[in-house]
Amino acid sequence: MPVLGDNPAAVPVKAIVELPITPDSYCEELIILAEGNPRPLACRFKFTPLTGRAEVAVRLRLIETQTVSALARMNDGRVLMARQHITVTAGGCGM
């Protein structure tokens, strides 16, 4: 994730689970949260072991400077998290 969102209407976010994918250990869901937006749940993606790799790339509209989190829910109940504080130069949500 970038540190600076110079276009708050389309901030690029990419999340990758780099753990090996096996039938016994895989990412079931990736969730992207934009904590400062009116609706923090930006997107969620579901995976199976047949997916091969849990990787997503999206562009988010951010209303203000905020922390964006990526959560990976694993099939064994673990939740892995990455966070990045992103500074935006202007409001992009239109709210």
C-alpha cells in the first residue's frame, strides 16, 4: 500500500498471502478495511485451496487520511493482518 494517496478517488491496494497453499492450510478470505470511510468494509474476497494463491489488487476511494487494513482469515481460524497509514491529499469520497 502506498504511504501517499495522491488520487484519493483511486488509491491502489494490493494484498498477498505468501504462506504456502495446501489442502490443509489456505486463506479462506481476504478483507480490506478503510477505517476512516463512512463504510469501513471496502471489499472481501473468498478463496479455496484450488485458487492457488490468495492475492488481490484493488483501488479504494478514501475520504481522508487513514489506516487501511488487510485481514487474511485462514481455514484453521488464524487471522493475519497488515496495516498501512495512507495520507491523502484531498477528500475523494464525495461525502
